[in-house]
Amino acid sequence: MPIKDDFELQTTTSPFDNAIIPISSRTIGGSTRDDDQLRRLGKRPLLNRGFGFMSILGFSCSALLSWEGILVTSISGLLNGGPAGVVWGFLINWIGTISVYTVLGELASSAPTAGGQYHWVAMMAPKSSRVFLSYMTAWMTTLAWQALAVSVGYIIATMLQGIIVLTNPSYVPENWHTVLIIWAATLFAVMVNSTTSRAIAKFEGAILILHLAGFFGVLVPMVYFAPHNDPKMVFTTFFNTGGWSTQGLSFFVGFPAIAGSLLGADCAVHMSEEIQSAALVVPRALLFTILINGSLAFAMAIALMFCLSDVDAAMEAATTMFYPFLEIFYSSVGSITGACIMACVVFVMAVASSVGVYASASRMMWSFSRDRGLPFDRHLVKLNKSALPVNAILTTLAITVLLSLIVLGSAIALNALLSLAIAALFSSYLLVCGLLLWRRTTGAFQPYDSSEIMAPDNLIWGPWKLPEPLGVFNNVVACLYSILLLFWSFWPQTTPTTPENANWSILVWGAVVIFSIVWYMVRARHYFTGPIREV
């Protein structure tokens, strides 16, 4: 099937004309079948395929940081929801996330490209709005990953400061300390990402082992030594410390923060062009990641609530040590040394997760620049001799360094970046899920055929998909969950709301949306035509 000119930009030059492309890059860890599929999608295979299933599974699991993440994000669930709010809120989020990632897996199997959501939107959207919706989705996804990169750095910094306070209560965390630690964590992630794809794959494979071993290293001593709460307290006790009018409203206010512990598994999508057998490995990695990590996180959430012996002390720890789980560790094992060792396991995993987050953020930026959607795209698409988008990696570093300075003025404002990441990502998820539901119910997708070209007027299923009518049902669930989470992600944590405790994510999200629309109308519509067909 020929690809329509209104979808692609037919030019005699490419943004890769000035890219540094190593001659041997396609002979190292490459896959002829994968490269042929990428060419049928219109993209030149430029990156080394150094990831297999286990390495990308480790990559996704470490970036997702589930059982470690629930320790961090449980604070909002405790404040608005209580122990039962954390447990049931996580379960609902887990089911909803599985549904969304299943939809992403179906699309990743059809078109495994680093662009992910915005590439799929360009293929499925109506002709009249195809380019505009693709452009907006690309901006939302790029924004989300940049926000996640800063958020991970902030979590690493505050966690380290919390551990120091635990060992030395006289230490007073300063905002400039936080900024310097963020920069140090960022430099580590950039250094690892600037090696080779094979080195990153080996690193992530080792992290997967540590991720699983660390879970038991933290869970077992906490559960064994701590006095346990009554099951009624864990599963039926709700809190409303945010001052909301009803308990149900309070539950949903704390709902999105818990979803943060399940954010990031789709990093495998943006690494698609570096994965062998991507059409099958990416969807499998998505599902295995969310199933494995979700199970670990759900077990950790229940264990944490059973070991929450002193609620007031845990709440107080949120102001003195940043995170209640540090106090819970201490009260469980009764030893500062033991609690610090357990906390250090979580800290090391947080540092490791920054590697995957930065890799995904830079690949998303590189892919958007490849299609000429970002300023300075000709520089951002350049690859080094190891076929890595080093300029995109360094630009992500620069953005993190600049945004981290917000801490000097308001840590609350930087904290809102996690809500911003949720809102931006699920904006793109909702659009993708909605378009797929429309296309699949109208019969636009054809059965899998490896020889066909995937294009807006020739939508082809990949080798992995849900059978019908299960596929349609799951698609509907994914849409409803995305709407629910997107709506509540903009709510503040307490009422009455003041400038100091407001959720500023809606301001940043709205500003980016407005800027993207204005920039598209003024400039981008003249040169951005959606994913460019390069071959």
C-alpha cells in the first residue's frame, strides 16, 4: 500500500544528514527482520539493538521502581485515604495500569518505534487532525519524561537526606543540598547512558536481580520484627487529614500519587529501536513488568500498612525525614543501623532507576527531533560513535539541572512534577486508547501480515494482540481509567488550598498545552508533518 503524501514529509534532505552514524552500527547486535520492519514504518535503523527480553525487562522493572515507589508515594495515600486507601487505591491503579499497558503493547507490536504514542496517533487519527494531534501527543510525552527525570532526581536527593536525618537527627536538610545531590544523581545517570547500549543492557540485567533480591531484603526483616496491626485496621481504616468534605473525595485526592509507583513501564516502548525482536519483546516486557512489579508493590503496600505501628510518628517523619517509610523501618527493626541498611537498598534502586528514566527521556526527545518537532532538531538527532543520542542525553541533563533550581524557591512546586508527569503521560495514553478503540470497532485494523506497510490508510495488527471481544473490553477499561486518573491528578492534597500547598501541575500542563497550540499555529504547522518517512 502506498503511503499518502499528507502524512509524510517528502524531502531530499533528512535531519540525519549531519548525524554521526557509525558504519558498523548495523552489524553489532542488529536484526535484519527488525530493521526491515522499521524501514516499512519509514524509519532508518540507526541504533544498535543491544537489548534482549531479560535486559529490557530489567530496564523496565528498574525504571518502574514499583515496590520501592510505593514506599515513597504512600505518603499521599496515607494523608488522603489512610491504610485502606493505600491498599485499595493501589489495587485499582494496578488493574487500570495493566489495561492501559496492554493497549500500548498491542500498538507497540504493530509499530515498534521510539516515538511511541505520537507515531501511533499519527497513524490512527482522522486525516483532518492527524498532524496536529500527533504534534500535541509528542509534546505531552516529551514533557512527561522530562518531568519524570527531574522527579527521580528529587526523590533520590530527599531520600538520601532522610537517611542522614535518621542517623544524625541534628542534620538540617537545606534546599541547596537537595539541588547538589540531584545534580550528582543526574551525572551518574548520564555517565551510564553515555557508554554503549550493550553496557546499559548488562547494567539493567544486573539491576533486575538486585530489584528482586532487595524486595525480600527489605520485606522480610520489616514483617518479621515489627508488631502487626489488625487486618481490620489495614483494610477498612480510612483517613481524611486533607480536610475534604467526604471520605470518598479524600480517597480520590490521594489516588493519583499511588499511581506514581506504577509509572514508567512504557520506557520499553521508547527503546524499541534498540531491542531485538521488538514486535514481540516490547509488549511482553510491558506486561511482565507491570505484573511482576505490581505484585511486588502490592505485597509491599500491605506489609507496610501492617507494620504501621505509630501513625502519628510516621506522619511526623514526612516533615522531618521526607518519607514515612524511614520511620516505619526504624520502628519495625528497632535499630538505626538496620533501618539505614534497608533504606539504602531502596536508595540504590532509586539511583539505578534514573538510568532507565534518562534513557527513555532522551530517546523520546531524539525521536521527536528526528521528525523535526523540536527546536534545534538537527543537533538533537546526532549520534556518537556508539550510536547513542548523546546530544539528547546532554539536553535532558541540562533541563534537569535548570528545573532542579526550583527547589531553592519551593520544594512543593517541584513535588508537583510527579503529578505533572502523570497528567502528561495519561493525556497521551487517553488519546492513543481512544483512537485505537475507534479504529478497532470500525474494523480499520487488518490481520497481521509481516510483508505489509503500516500506514494511516493501511493499519495492520502486529504479531501480539488480545483476541476479540476481550480486546474491545480492555480498550474501554483503559479509556475509563485514563480519564479517572487524569481528572484527579490536578487536585491539591489539602483544603483550604493556598499558594503554598496548591498543585501547580495544572498550571505547567496547561502552559505547555497552550504553548504547543500557539507554536503549532504560528510556526510548527509549516514544517511539522508528523512522522517523516525517511526510507
